[in-house]
Amino acid sequence: MPGIILEVLVREGDIVRLGQKLLVLEAMKMENNIDADRPGKVVSVLKQKGDAVMEGDVLMVIGE
């Protein structure tokens, strides 16, 4: 569903764990937490606060 990024909680280079909250997305007037689907290092953050996103957009890349 389309939405707006409200908050990005990690930066490139950060180490994240499985299930860690990465960002907050507003969609249909509700705030949704987007959590890491795997542990690793944040390689790139592709969307920033205020960016509009669509279903299927890649928001960030987590590497090994």
C-alpha cells in the first residue's frame, strides 16, 4: 500500500538484528513499523523521511 516514511531509525553501516525496527511508515493514516527481516549490516538506505513509497519499493538493503 502507498505510504510516507515518517522516521528512519538506522543509518548506512549500522549493524541490525532480526526483528529490529528500521523505520516507521504511515499508510492509510496508521503508523507501521518496518522491521529487519534478517540480521546484518545496513548497506544502503534508499528512502528518507518524507519520501512517498509504493508497495514493493525497496527501502533499504541489509547485507551480511
